[in-house]
Amino acid sequence: MTTQSQGLHTHVLDTLGLEISSGQCPPGSVLRTDELAQRFDVSRTVIREVIRVLESMHLVESRRRVGVTVRPTETWNVYDPQVIRWRLAGSDRPRQLRSLTVLRSAIEPVAAGLAARHATAEQCAELTERALGMVATSRGQQLEGYLEHDIAFHRIVLNASGNEMFARLGDVVAEVLAGRTHHQVMFEDPDPAAVTLHVRLAEAVREGDPEAAERITKEIAVGALHELDVLAP
């Protein structure tokens, strides 16, 4: 795929993904290849490639003599990072953020407890480095810099758990954190208490204290839900 066709592919995919996930194209809607090619002024090949991606996310299905039909929301792969990104860009953002944050609150404390048992010295060092990076970017409206450290921090915790299922949720957590930042569901500067809790979590993991790691992560999750109550009621 050339750079130009890849750009067209991305544009069409994002547009259709947003329209489907926002309900603009509700379940049962029929998308016709010829009409889409004309609408976006692209080849049928590009449209077919986009449809294949949407099918892999279970957003649509192709039916002979019918066309491409939008599937019911309960069939969607809601863990796909792109689907999460599209849903967070829509009007249902507050509910989506809360749903994803509740998921995190169920998974991450357990992962943190396991990380305290299984993290390598290198992972402990990386976790401490990222926690200090969060401290360094927590003042002066440096949200993009803070986000980079925050995402990396939580990926390390999930990976250090030693559970491959938890580790695969790293992209989900990254999209939640990025969505909060890019859609202004964050304070201008991160909550100092939350920053401190991340430092304490890094210490608990390094000290091999699973009970403390799990307890602190629960506190982080409660704080995140409280922020949503204030910023995205």
C-alpha cells in the first residue's frame, strides 16, 4: 500500500469508525461499497480494505445480496484500541470513560499485587523512573509529557504482573489515559495526591509488598473515578 493510499485508508476507516461507534450509522444500517467509494472519492479496493478492518473489529458484517451491515453493539470488540478511541470521541464519552475506569479498577490492583511478587530489578527501576517522570511533569500544564510517563508506568505494572492476559490490556489502559487527556477530562495539572500514589506504588512493587501495591492501586482507581464525577458527570 502506497503512502497516499494508506492515508486514504486511514481517513475512510476513521470516518466510518466514528460514524458507527457514535450511532450515526446505527446497527442494521447498510453500507454499500459503490456509494462509499463515490462518497470518499476512493477506489473500491480501499473501501474493501476498510470493510475488512471493520469486520475484524466485529463492527460490520458482509452479507451477499444485502451489502455491509452494521452489527449490534454487543458484538463489537470493545477492547480494540481503535474502537475505544472512536467511542471516546463521541457524545457517550462520560459513560465510556466510567466503564473503562471501572474495568481498570477491577484489573489493575490485582496486577499490581502480582507485580510486587514478580517484577524484575529492571522493571522496578523503570517503574521508579516513570513515577519520577510523572512528578517532574505534574506542574506547569505539561499534560502530554505527563501522559507519556503515565502510560508507560501502567504498562510496566501490567507487564510485570507476569500474566499475559493483563499485559495485553496495556493498549486499553493507554487509550483510556490518552482519551482523558485529549478530550480535556483532566485537571490542568494532575492531582498531586494521585502523583504521590504512583510514587508509593513504585516503592511497594520495589519492596515486594503485594498488599500495599494492591491497596495503593485501589486508591488510584477511586481517585480516577472521583475525577470523572467532577469533570465528566
